Amino acid sequence: MNKTLSFLLIAFLFACKVNAQHCPFDGSSMIVIKLMDKKGKVISSLKEPVILAEINNPKADSCSYAKGLLSIPFENLNKALINKYDWASWAKKYSANCSFMKPGHFAVVLGQAQETCMLENGNDYQKRTFEIRVKRGDKTTIVNLPEEKVYHLCTDAGPWTRIKPIEIVLDK
């Protein structure tokens, strides 16, 4: 009886340990944009930075781990996703059939503290609100970021093929 009980306890503890393992992207989210000109031609390189800018957060200086209003540049997918942290093999695997890996796509990967502001008291969380700012010459195009375009990367949210870029058409 004791052997059976001990075996079940060990099996249960092992199962708990296995279930506790999570994907390497846990807590991370990604925003993808696709830049095009008025003729529909893809813009594949950035001369000026495209910025993901936090807005409407009067408590930004009180956020833990990511203080202040955030301003994060969009980067090509290799820099923003594939070569970020120690994700290369995982990110290559999950992005292999994704349309956002084509030229003209740029991304920002947010950590959990960047997506959600945890106020310093430790009990209050608020979603951050962002807009995308594209500066070209003396003109800045501003695009609001809908919450549904912030994609959680953890694979339990679904395959990465669900990630669709925000298409931004620029004058120049």
C-alpha cells in the first residue's frame, strides 16, 4: 500500500512540475505593422523611427518595472522577435509560416510590465494604451492601437499565424 501511495505521490508531483512549465514567451505580446505607400508598394526600410507611444496614463511614473510613458521603436522582425532574449529557435519555429515575416513588416515585443502597468502598491493593474507614430519628413501619421492588435505570444493563445499586421499607408 505504501509503495502504491508513494508512486502516486511521485507521479502527481511530476505531473505538477510538467504542467508548471510554460512557453518561453510567457507574459510577452507583439504588435506588428506593415508599411505601404499609396500605390500599395511595401516600404521595407525605415529612414526615421516608427514609435509605439504610450498615451493617457497619468500614473505612468508609478508603474513598477517599466516606469514612465513608454516610447518604443518598431524594429524588423529579426531584431524585435527572432533575436530577442534566448528565443531564436522557438521564435523561428513558431513564425515559420507567418505572413508578418515578409519585408515591410515591423514589430514591437512588449514584456508583461510594458503591456500592463502594475502600480507600486502591488495590487492595482491597468492596461496601457498606445498609439503608433510614423514620422516621415515634417509629417507624422498617428494610428491608434486597438487592444485586439496586441497579440500574446504564448502558444496557448493560439498559433502565430493568427497575428495580423496593422496596415499603415503613408503619403510619401
